[in-house]
Amino acid sequence: MTTSHSPVPVLPFADWLELIDDRSAALRVAAEAADPRARVPGCPDWTARDLVAHLGEVQRFWAATVAAGPAARPPAEASVPQSEPAGDLLAWSAESTSLLLETLGTAGPDTECWTWWAESGNPATSGAVARHQMQEAAVHARDAQETAGTTEPLPSDLALDALDEFLHVGFGSMDGWPHAPARVALASDEGHAWTLILDSTGASAVRGGPGGGPEADAVLSGSASDLLLALFRRVPWDGPGLRLIGDPDLVRQLVVWPPLG
């Protein structure tokens, strides 16, 4: 596979904050339209109410983490204010989002803080937290929409950035690949590509297709939204929105490899 894909656009810090706000609001709109007891297809152990509570708890945790500054450990549970829902769930959720955004805005993009991915070599900063929380809100907003029967694709700019983050941080934090060494290329319809190199050390993401290097063992193509949702097991990797050239067993192994919350 040769490619002339352009560099992957990484969104600025201000856009991450705006999209956290937008996608968190979209989750609440969809959750309000759904039966609160309905099961979430992407997270079948959760109800719609559980989904709203989860995102709020996560946002409050990361607000406390960023506020604590440089640290060797995550904040103690007692230091996370109102970590469990109280009163009106949607109002509590909106307050959770506001708390996270206020904390990130005050910190700016470069404040160091604890992150679970620090050992992977990726930045452990408030900016990295903002980027990861944009992805979290976006995927769970889509979960809420699916629960309500109102799914829509993720915005392209968000999906491209979130896919880049997931490949570098999510996959980059994994232990050794448990199968034969391989390369998987992901090519977005928006014109950007990545190559994921899988071996006994784990996974390394390279922006761009294989180009003049070794050929990929599998190439999965589609919109950035569908590629991201497939890696999150929200849409089937062999569904109508995606196209595969190469080894289907390899892609199947890749999709089930990382643990997902």
C-alpha cells in the first residue's frame, strides 16, 4: 500500500474544551429522550441512567486530577467533590461538565498532572486530559444516541483527532501484542492514515500509511467516525461502512485486544 495522505490534524486546546461541552450536552439530550432503564447497546451492563452517571463521575475525577497538578498517584476519592449523582441527574451531569471545563480552562494545556498513560511516553498534562475527555464524551454521547434510537456520525474533525489519540495513547499503553508481529493500516475517507505496528513490545502508531516501508497485513478504510467506533466496538469492523483489504483475522484480533470501559 502506498499513500499520499496528508498529516493528521490535531485540534487546538480550545477546540477540545468546546467539543467536551458539545458532546456532553449531546449525551444529556439523548439520555433525556431515552428510557432511563434502557440498556446501552455499546455498554450492555449499563442503563441510560448509568451512562450519564459514569460520564459525570469521570469528568469530576479528571477535574480533581488536573486541579491537583503534578502527582505520582490519582487523587483520593475524598478529594473528588460530589463524585456520585445527587438530586436531578441531568443537572448534576451539567455541573460535572462545567467543573471539568473550568478546571481545564484555568490550568491551560501545559499543566502537568497524573495520568494512567504516562508510562507510555505520551504527555501527562492538562491538555492531554482535555483531548482524552473529548474522546470519552464523544463516544458516550454516541452510546446515548444509540440507546435513544437517534444515532448520528461523529463530527469528522473530532473523529480524526480522537482516532489519532486512541491509536497513540490507548493502544500505545497496551502490553505486548499476544499474536504474531503485524501491521495494520487505517485509512480514513477524510484523507488521513495511520499504521499500527504490533509486536511483542505492544503497539506503535505511525501517522501515515506504510509508504515505502513494509506492506500492511491488513488495511481498514472508512470514515474516521466509523473507524473510531469500530475500534471501540460500537459498530462492526466488517459492517457496511468499512472496507478491508488483507487479513480479517488480524483485524478481529486487534479490535478485541484493548480493554474498554
